[in-house]
Amino acid sequence: MEFHEVVKKRIGKRSFSDKQITEQDLCEIVKDAQRSPSWANAQATHVYIATGETLKKIKAEHFERVDKAEKGNSEIPTVSRNNWGEKSVACQDQLMKDWGDFLGDLKPFILSQKVLYNASAMVYLTVPKTAPQWALIDLGAFAQTLMLAACDRGIGSTPAHEIVKFPDEVRKNMNIPDDEIIAMGIALGYPTDEKINQFVSKRLPVEEVLTLKK
């Protein structure tokens, strides 16, 4: 695929088939992501990928905790949507309205989170707790490159807070050391034909996000 096609084709997928991603593809996707920019080549991002029985354990525990309405405690704290600023609050409100209009019912959206999208591979990105905040900028670039690399191979993705909502379950099953922050989770898999995978979130007109000064 041409680069502009990959960028447009990569949208959040929330329903994956049981088809497994090969270990070779997972490794190649990570290798591609390693070409993302890194402050002074610090390369602080570490990648953990759960598949097979390990992922089954994580999914089962996640389902049970969500079913009990257990409150999440991600290691990068969440903030109220109302604290994002007027423009961002409006965008988030519009997103949920659009989801409701598109699906007719938000139950499929909520269930997809509960089952962790039936992903065949789950990516967890960490940085050392001693790393400066700039490391999170590198991690974001790494994550986007990883998702584009997956898309180029026909593999869908969705980054979601839901994936790192219960970091203790992730840390336990993935043997992640205590001196690393579990910063981000990305679900990977081969998308199904479910309607939930056809939703495309809106973006602001470029004039609203770009200041070009000559």
C-alpha cells in the first residue's frame, strides 16, 4: 500500500477474528516501529506482546473485573473529559453521539471493551519510571508507527485505555518489572466484518488545527 492509503485505512478496530498473527509478523511490525524518532536515540520504549494462553488469562481476568464493575487504576492517571478544554470536550461529546447514532445502541461498544476486542495479540508499551516525560512523546511515535506497520500487513489495531485499565493484571501475567510504567496498550488482530469495525471518527477541519504563518 502507498503511505497515504495506509494512513487513511488505519482506523480503530474493535472486533477481531480468531485468526492468529504469526510471530514473524509481530517481530517485523516491532522492527518497523523501531524506526520511529527517539530523543537522542534513547530508545526508552519497551514492547511486551501477549498471545496464546497468556492473553487468554489476561482476557478472563479483565472480563471478571469489569463484570464486577471494578474501578480501573491505569498507571498514567485519567482525567475527567471536562478538563480537556472546550474544543476537546466538544469533540469527545460528538464522538459518543456519533457512536450511538452509528450503532443504534452502545452495548456492542461496551461489550467489545469487556472482551478486549477478541484481539489475537495485545501490545503493552512501557518506559522506565526514571525516564523524563519526553520519553512518552517517543512512545507515542513508536505506537503510531507500529499501528501503521500492522495496517500495511492487513492487521487491524486499536489503542485503548481499557487495555491498561488494570495494570496489575498485565504486570503479573507479562512479568513487567516494577521500575517500568505501563503506559499504553494496543489490540492487534484481523478485523471481522462486524459493523463496529466500519465506524470512522470525525476529524476537525485542518484550518482549526493548523496555524501556517509566512
